[in-house]
Amino acid sequence: MSLLETRSGTFVADRSAIAVVRDGFIVVEGLPPGDYSLQLRGKQPVSMDLRISAGKAVAGWLLGTHRQLELKGSKMLQITAVTTEADFVTVKLANINPSPGFT
């Protein structure tokens, strides 16, 4: 896993040391406002942009001094455990957002 700070599309600092895996989640704490690129290695590599800002949450937006960011949705669904028995499989989920037909 790598976490790189970016400015104008250019990598300027490696912040990977503060990205840790805790209880099956990637946890990143203490980043100053700015833009970051999180890269996850594996069979299917994943890349995501993180945009961090300080500001006040107003009507679904984070209003900062230098930028406004839309606060999107809820936390991502996470599989936290899988156990198997003779007749069935149990999958434990975190951050579930129940919807009709989902139990």
C-alpha cells in the first residue's frame, strides 16, 4: 500500500507510514488538508484519490477557506469475517446500509 501526497498532479511526499490496516479497514489519520493518492497492490490493484480539507459541513458540503468539497454518501460496505460450517457460510459485514430486500 502506498499513500502519496500530490500537488498539481505531481507526487510530492510519501505519507505511506501513516496508512495502517486495522480490523480489516485501511485507516489514515492525521493528514493535513491536501490531495493524496492511495494505491492498493494485489491481483486487481486499486487506486483512489483522497481530498482532505478543513472546514464547516453545510448541506452536504465541506466549506473550507480554499475549496469546497461535496460530502459523499456513507461508509463503504466491508466484509469483516467469513466462517464456514458443514451446511452454510456466514459473512459478517460492517457499514451496512439496509435497503428493501437486503437482510
